[in-house]
Amino acid sequence: MRKQLFHRLIPRPAGGAYQGYHLSGFIEASAVIRNGSASPELQEARLSLKKQYEKTSIAGINFGEIYADFD
């Protein structure tokens, strides 16, 4: 479906800048799934993003915990 939306990367100079784009895609996917409009591709994209950042910490922020809050 729109899997490429959740993996789009926009170059930024600061380290960890891609995380914001992935987190927003993850939140969007979570909302769509929660509202019952989920395709298997969307669910796969959401799971892939969650797994990618489950052990990531940036500036002392544990992104794994943030992603886990959407379960």
C-alpha cells in the first residue's frame, strides 16, 4: 500500500533526524490500524519501524519505550 511513505528519508544535518520522520509515520500507521483500515503492508511497516527503534536512545530519550506505548 503506502509502505514507502513510512520509509521516506529526508536528509538533515543533525544526527538522529530521520527518527522524527519514522516516528510520525509509525504514529500515523498506528492510528490507521486502530481505526480499522489496516492492510497487511501497513501492519508490516508499523512493525518494522517499531523493531528498528526498540533499542534506540537519542539524547537520553528511550524511543523503544515511546514505540511500545502505542501497543
